[in-house]
Amino acid sequence: MTTEGDRVSLGFNHDFSVTPEQEERDAMDYIRRLQELLPRYARRAQALAPAETGSVEWSEALGEYWTEVRQSVKASRYSAAAKSGAHVNDIRLLEGGLVEIEQVGDFLERYSQALTGSTALWEKCRERFNFPRDAEGPKPV
């Protein structure tokens, strides 16, 4: 990441940049979204066994998987969001494990394509995390 004046260049998609003010607005929006999502997240934590597909632990592992993918291609959350057509906070929520299985399938296929130029990592993810073939998305919790 480099700074030029009041703009920050984020790598990966070298022509993409975000101002510190935009980053602050996005962070505040993320905090508001977390406040809305956490009660549902807590109910889900009580409803599913830890090893069950869609559980909190499952979602956390899914987030870690996609964090590793993004970092392996040296993409910032902002550049990955821009390239995949998502909002940066959707990437934050995914990586933080705040997603539901029914809501991420289509998004993760596009995300895989955007990050790597292929859907191979989505297919690997589908198998590893036991996604149903008709999983759709992309909405966090």
C-alpha cells in the first residue's frame, strides 16, 4: 500500500484507490452492520452444532479460507471488492465469518473468478465446506 497525497493505492488492482475519508465511512458502516447482525449470529450459534454446515465455526473457517485466498493474490479488501463487484464490507463480513450458506454461493463463484481468474478455488471451497449445488448469494447473515 502506498500513499500519494490524500489517496491510498491498494495494490492488486493498481488503478483502484480509496481516500482515508471513504475508508473511515466504510468502517463506520461496517460497525453499524455488525450491531444489526450480531443478534442473529448469536441465535445461529445456539441453533447449530459446531461441526454442522452453516454453523458459526463453519462460517469462521469459510472466512479464513477466503482471507487466505485474497491474501495469496496480494489483494486488499478494497481492490478485491471492486474487482468482484461487492462492497468492501461484504468482504469484511465474509472474512469475519458472518455469512449464511444459503446466501454466498453465487457470490463466491464470482469472487473466486475475480481473485484468481478461475472458479477452481470456488469448486474446492464447495467440496471442503459441503455447499449444496444450489447455494445462492451474496448477502451476509
